[in-house]
Amino acid sequence: MTLQANSRLVRPLWGNMKSFFMLGVLLLIMPMANPAGEPAPQRDGRFHNQASLPQDGVLKKLRIGLKYLFLRKPPETRPAAAISVQPMTRQQVLDAPDHSLWRLGHSTVLLKLRGRFFITDPVFAERASPVQWAGPLRFHAPPLALDDLPPLAAVILSHDHFDHLDEQAIRVLASRAERFLAPLGVGDLLIEWGVPAAKVTQLDWWQESEVGGVRFVATPAQHFSGRGLFDSNRTLWASWVVIDEQLRIFFSGDTGYFDGFAQIGERYGPFDLTLIETGAYNLAWPNVHMQPEQSLQAHLDLQGRWMLPIHNGTFALSMHRWQEPFERIVALAAAAHVRLSTPQMGERVSLDSPHEGQNWWQPRPVRGRSRGAERSVAAR
């Protein structure tokens, strides 16, 4: 057979190999549907919750925004001085063992799984606000600066609200993170802000994607979205299930209490650790944020082993004392015999063997809550 004939045979074979290779790459980055769950309801170009909830008009949103985000709150809603954190260095994080977790503030959590790093809702801005000259101011500096983050395998986003989606942080991470996993529509914002479209995976409820052998499932939440007065619910909101072989973690994002927790627990539980919203609650918005009693019940519905309360300790987004979410959930967990971890911002938690932590929000923190101390708190 001549060399020319060989060339004619090899060319189509190489073309087929390239096609199969590209198909494999696309399958790796595309979300995988889970037929066990229903997608998020959509009507008239807007997303909806599983349950029908009252819808706020533009004027009510404006009143809520002015009252809770921009007008002066009672002094006890924030610490009298910046709270202390455990400073972190990039090298400490790189040297940390696998299955490590750090709270960096509010709902920003850094995870180390399979030797790689993942971060949830990275917010490093001084204010959780559309502008940086007004709005809720941070209680503390992040224990690890944005520029000191380790290389990120993926950024995991729950929804588009300002205390969860920090535009400037996303712009910085656009070139530093390998992947961005987001609910439907949120990824479009990321692309507008400079994240390459090839890095962005947008998921509906019950869809999943894999990054470096770690599975991420976008699961339902009961909330809403919007960054202005007229874009309500144009993007989706979600909670997340994280699966690394036998290790299972739940990240609530923002949510009210709903039947979906039991549904997620049945399909993906039990969870080794649940990261549950516990803070910024208010009787004015009972359907979209949880009281601590509901946060605890969500953990139980999910069949969680350890609970770590998030969405607290960084911004004053409601009218309760800033320490109140911690005090209430400690008492509730003690009464229900639930294992609760309350690490200081920047304190490492082992996902294989979490620890209680200390009551760092108190004037004189006590390391390792004793059962007697828990009972005395519960009795108050």
C-alpha cells in the first residue's frame, strides 16, 4: 500500500478520534440531569418555588431595601468592635490535610477535597450592597484575603443576591478558578463580568456536574432572586449537595423551611455535615429565611450528622442581635442532642471528625461546650 493510500486511511480515522475526544470533553462539563426530581418551575420568564408564595411588589421591595439595608439599625445588630478571626495564610491552606473546611465569613466556605479547593458564595466586599458607600458593613476582615486564595477547582454559587454574589470577587476569580457552577441564569451574569463561557456550568434543580471526581448536585431551595427592582426571579436559586466518595456535605444557600429538605435527605442523605442558613431571619420574611428552630429541623430532615450554622457573623441583614443566631442554635442543638460545630472565622474544621468549637461570639469564649453548659444555655 502506498504512503498516499495510508494517508487517506489515517485522515478520517484521526477526524473520528478528534470528534470522540471533543464529545468526551463536552460530556464532562455539561450538567447531567437527574430524572428523580422535577426542574424548577418557570412561568413568564421567571422562576418559581415548589410552593406558591406571596409576591412582593416594587414598592414593598423598595421599602424593605431601604429599611433593612440602608437605614440605621439598632446598635446591637453589629459588634461594638471588629470581631476576632483566626488569620490564615495561603501556605497553611495548601499544607492542610484533605477534607478540610474553613469559614471565611457569612456563607463563604472554603473546602479542600481530593487535594483541590472549592469555595461557596465568595463574598470579600466591604459591604453586602449594590454600592460600596452604603449598606451592611462587614463585622470583620476575611481571614484569608481574596488574592491569597489557593488555586480553585470550582466556585459554587447559590443565587444572585449581593451577600452571596460579589461582582468584584468574581471578576478577580475569573482567571483563577477552573470552573464556576451556578443555578440557571446566574451563569449569564458571570459571563457578563468576564468569566469565560467555557468555564461556566449552569444547572437546574436536580442536575449535577463533576469537578475533579467530586459531584455537585444543584438541589431545590425556597427563596427568590434579583439584584434590582425589576429583575425579580429572572435567575434561579439553589442549595447544593457535595459528594466525595463516602463524604457527603449539604450547603443550603439561602432558603426558607420547606418539604424539600426531607426530599433531599431521602435521595442523598445521610450527610456528614450540613452547612445550614442560621441568621438574618425576620418575621417579615418567614417564607424565604429560616428561624433557628427551622434551621435545626432542616438539618434533621436532611439526616445530618453534624450541623454547622452559616449566614451569620459577618453582616447585619436583619434586626436581631448579631449574637442571637449562635445563642439560639446552640441551645436548640443541645436540647435535641444534635452535634453542632461553630468554628471561628478562619478556624479549620476536619470533615472526617468535626469539633464543636468555642462560643467565640461571647465576651469570654469557652472552648468546647460541655453538656452542662449547653443545658444552662437551653434553660435561659
